[in-house]
Amino acid sequence: MKNYVEYLVDEIDDSDLPKMMVYDSFKGHLEESVKEKFRENGFDLAVIPGGLTSICQPLDVAINKPFKDNL
């Protein structure tokens, strides 16, 4: 995840733009070192609570799940 933060920072040209990362409550996303890395690079963070995937992540329900089921 920390490498991903660095990738995002490299890809975003304008550091003055507001940035927000919305992610699920996967344990690896919630490590303090990951959250700190986002904050250091100017990202606001929002975590989708467990059990709300069907409401907050419709692509996971409509596209990703059927795809994974067919694998």
C-alpha cells in the first residue's frame, strides 16, 4: 500500500488539488503506517465500514463478484 501511495503521488500532477482515498476495511489498509503515508502526501482518508460493500461499492457486487464466481 505504501508503494501505491508513492505511485499515486507520482501520477498526480497538481499537488494543490484536494485528494481523497476511499477504501475498504481490509486489515492491510488500516495499518497506521499506511494511513500516515497517505496523510504525509495530502490525502484525506475515508474507510467503508464492513458490511456496506453492497451499498458503497456497487461495482464489487455487480461486476467483480460475478467475474470471480465464473473463474
